[in-house]
Amino acid sequence: EALRNTLFFVVTLVPLGIASAMLLAILLNRKLKGLGIFRTAFYMPHITSTIAIAAVWVWIFNPELGLVNEMLRGLGVDNPPQWLESVVWAKPALLIIRIWQVAGYYMILFMAGLQTISDDLYEAASIDGAGPWQKTWRITIPLLANTTFFAVIMLTIESFNIFESIYAITEGGPGSSTNTLLYYIYSEGFQFYRMGYASALAWVLFLILFVLTAVQFAMRRRKE
């Protein structure tokens, strides 16, 4: 069950986190006044204490007084989700929190990649009649391939190692619906003192990450 919960975060956090970060980077890669404030604001969640973040989001997702459910009720939803108190909605709630936390960091990486793309390519595309979507799809995304590859590897590892928000917000609950592999290792080793079993689980996690990283490098070389 812990592995299944972990895989949920991997298959959802990696693509959504990468897409969110790339979108933010493209939108904020402009020379306009005040953009530095937005860049800083989007990056701040990555360096903010997880405990402070947990306190804020627990209130935001409060089923009775939380901001999210108040907005949903205002939109006419009679029975909004219980979020962190629901077996069904706890993982999506944690996913939203993690995307909010990591998007700013990977946004910085993509913005650095965007700085290496020559403006001449976009000017030539404009002369040929390419629109904004064609420029993004044919120029921006392909030339960000190396940055995307690095971000995918790092975010995959981070998704398998998701721990802090679960420890601070749900403690693996409700039930065991958010009990991920790393939190399972922690609970087995430091709550139930089954150090041998916890060490074996840690080796399993290491092997999973090693194989996934090797496969990603092999796919990348073949694609090149």
C-alpha cells in the first residue's frame, strides 16, 4: 500500500510539476517591471519551512472553515470534499501542496534554460508565420530538453522521497491512505524500532531509484 501511494505521487507530481514550472517560466521570462516580485513569490514556497507551510494548508483545506471549501460553497457546491480528513481526497490535497512547493524551484531551472535560447530563432519563426503556440511547441520545448531531463530525474527522486509534508500534515492518514514508502520506512524504524526491516525497505527504495534513473539515461541517449 505504501508503494502504491508513492507511485501515485510519482505519476502525478512529475508531469504536473514539470508542466507547472515550465508554464511559469515561459510566462515570467519577460522584460517587464515588477516581474521580479512574482518570480520571488513563486520561489518562496520552496525555501519556506515545511512546518509553517503545513500550518497554513491545514487551515486552507479545513472542511468547515477552510478557504477552499468556502470558495466551493460560494460556487454552489453543497458537499465539498473533506480533503485531508478523507481517504479519497487526502492524496490529491497533498499533491496540490507539493506542486505549489516545487514549481518555483524548477521554474528557476527552466528560466535559466530559456536564457540560452537565441531570440533569432523566434524572429525567424515569426517571419515564417509561426504563432505563439507553434514557437513554444517547435522551439521552446525541444530546446529545453536537457533542462527537462534533469528536472524529471530530480523530481522523480523527490516524489519517491516525499516525507516532510506527510509527517507534518497527515502522518500517513487518514487510515493509511497517505502512507508513502519513505514515511513507512520512518515509522518502521523509529516508531516500531524494526531497524532491520526499515533498512531492507531503504535498500528497496534505493534500487527502485537506481533502476529508474538508469532507464531514463538510456532513453535519453537513444533519443539523442
